Amino acid sequence: MDIKKLLKTLNLHQTAYVNFDLKNPKNGEYMLCVFHLVPEKKLNILQAAAEVAAESSTGTNFKVNTETPFSRNLNALIYQIDLKRNLVWIAYPWRLFDRRGNVQNILTYVVGNVLGMGSIVALKLLDVWFPPTMLEQYDGPSYTLDDMRKYLKVYDRPILGTIIKPKMGLTSAEYAEVCYDFWIGGGDFVKNDEPQADQDFCPYDKMVENVKEAMDKAVKKTGKKKVHSFNVSAPDYDTMIKRCELIKNAGFEKGSYAFLIDGITAGWMAVQTLRRKYPDVFIHFHRAMHGAFTRPENPIGFTVLVLSKFARLAGASGIHTGTAGVGKMKGSPEEDIVAAHNILHLKDKGYFFEQEWAKIPEKDKDMMHLVHRDLTHHVIFQDDSWRGVKKCCPIISGGLNPTLLKPFIDIMGTMDFITTMGAGVHAHPKGTQEGATALVQACESYKKKIDIHKYAKTHKELAEAIKFFEKNKKEVKSSNSENS
């Protein structure tokens, strides 16, 4: 069935949410979305799409007598459709959304009730485009990767980090000891694992106190700054802020701590609260539970790209974007690298839209200059943040180890990220300190363009890491082969 025939199947209510003659959807009035949509059997794709547009903007399943001429101007509009690929483009008047930067409100519209509609079998938000006029209403990041680099004095490589393992069960003293070992081994950045909170065996206040002591000692011993990311996710607002204030008042140097928030489980309001209350702190968005929405085989939800773009809009300094198939987590280069580049760059291509994170016209000479500076890896938006939304840092974790650093950098195409290796550091045969040193040496070999095996001949920690992880990789492959 072609478009003309599909249009004739719409009822009066559905017709109000379709406009294939919409002039210039990128005129600044609309936020644009592309969905993959499969209708249930009773409806065709355009009928189902119209119901989605209605439910995600002004309407319900029937035309109501209470609508007004003004309310009709806020209808979401289907303006393009691809019948072969079951793709639907919908334009949302962004005046629908709660003013002054409420990201959870947008998501309530576009991936809220619609994901539970009976008229769809599959509905996945694949890409989103924010107009400059809308971007001005939202915070975006404040403290960025550039600020962290300046604090650490690390400019020409990834930020080398770890997740403390085991993820649970260490006392506060044991936890701090592992932090110390990683830092004196040469690492930069340590994070709480996302479930760590205020467990009885590792009280939060004691953990913070011990980490502060361990950091001070490591900085004194190495002469280099260090950073720790504390999970401040909590059961309520007051407890979250209490944890932030505990860290802030513990004597840490400004720049040496970050606030980790489990953005999906804690909620977007928690993310934006941290961004607004602590603009001088790196806000670390952990995406625990994202797979329920983002995995490619899931027909309902949204993509990693969409999640990451909304995290940047909300003001996250960094968000986990996956290992692009190099590590253990589900995710391909197309998914993870596209997402990473879209949150890192001022201008980049998504699946369907080229997003410019600019608040000023794209043809403005200052804007064109900023895009050029960004592409040549210069720091931007330091003293002109009114012109655009600052970068959000890709944070890479999940099954990486020193032998996989180069393969990931090659796929990533940049060293602007934080890597947080867990077992990739702590499983080193000689321990965490040597595991950190092996990671540093792997990074050195990449920068010097020396093969990692050749470099390992004069760097024993790296040699032991290669021997361990390559043997482990072979054993895992052998086990999988035997069980297949």
C-alpha cells in the first residue's frame, strides 16, 4: 500500500497528527525523532504512527471536544515515512515541553506511555535532533573532560581509570587500599562500582574518609593528581545531597572528585539536580539498566545514541557508551562509537540527523570557526558557552584490559575518553599496582607506535599482563567451542 492509500485509511482524529507537506521541519520549532515502528495487525503503519504521535503529544485515542485551536498547534506531526524499513519521522513542537531544561519531561512524552501502547508490536526511538532554539533552554555539561584533563595535566592520552573489584564486599579500608595501589601504579581515575552505597561492611562516610587519606598519600608519593568518582545515588533527595556535601567537605581538592549517579535507576531529576547544584564537579552518568531499552534485539525502547544525547542535554559530564564489541558488553562500533562521537563533538552525524550542539545559527562565522577548532581537537566553549552545549565525555568500561586498549582506540578514532578497567587491572598476576602499571605501559606503547609485544620485552608488568590475558582469552574461546 502506498502513502496516498494509507492516508485514506486515517480517521479524522488521526489525520490531525499527519502532515507530509510540513515545510522545513528544521525551522527551529520542532524536535525531530525517528522511530522504528511495527503496528499490531488491526492497524497499518500510518494509523499506528498517528496514534503514537497523538499519545506522545496532545491527544488520546479519540478526538476530544475540549481541544482548542491553540492546542492543535502543539500536535506532534508525522512528516515522513519509510514503508520498506518501517521508519517514521515525527516532529514535536518543543513548546510542549516543560520550560528551563526538564529532560525527564521530554522522555515522558516521546518514550513514555507510547512504549506501552497496544497498537504497536515494535516501537524504538532511533535518533533525535535538537534545534538550536531548544538547546538554549537546557543546561548541557558544565565541568567537562577538558577540565579534568587540566586538573590532571593529562592531554595526549585517554584518562586511565579503574572500577574497584570485587564490586562488593570490601571494607572501607580494603577499598581505599585498592585505590591507593592503582594510583601509585600510575592510574588517574577510580570509580565506585554502580551498586556501591552505604552497606554495613563499608560505611559511606568511612569509605570517603579512607579514600581521601589514600589519595593524599598517593599524590604525595607520585607527585601527580588523582580523581575518585563517588556514587551519590540514594533513596531520596536529602540523602543524595548529604553524600555530596560529605565528599565536598571531606577536604578533597577541587577537581579530585566526581559525583557518579545511576542515571536511569535514580532518574533524570537526580542527574539534573547534581548538574545544577554542583556545576564545578564532574557529573558521572552510569547507565545501569539501559540494556532493557537499548539492546538491538529489543523492539521497544530507544538506542544508545538517543540515551547518550539526552545525557549531554541534561548536563552529564560523562556517560558510559560501551566498548564497541571490543570488551564484554553488548554493543557494536556502529552503536557505541556513533554515540560516543555525538556526545563528544560539536557537530557529528547520527543515524538520521547531523546534530550541531550550537545555540547560534550554523552559518554564523563564529560557529563555523568553533566547528573547525573542535575537529582539530582544540578546547572550545571555555569563555563563550552561550554559543553551544559543551562536550560530554564517553566513559568506557566492560571487559577491557591492557591488551585491548589499542584495538579500542583504533575503533574509537580518538583518545578523548575515560577508560575504567576492572578485572583488566585487578586480575594481573602480581596485583593491582602492577596491573595499573601494565595499563600505563600499554598506553605508552600505543603513543610511541611500538607493537605491544615488542614493548613488553622491556616492561615486565605489561609482559605479565599480555601472558595472562592472552592465555585467558584462548581458554574462554576453547570453553565456548566445547560448549557450542
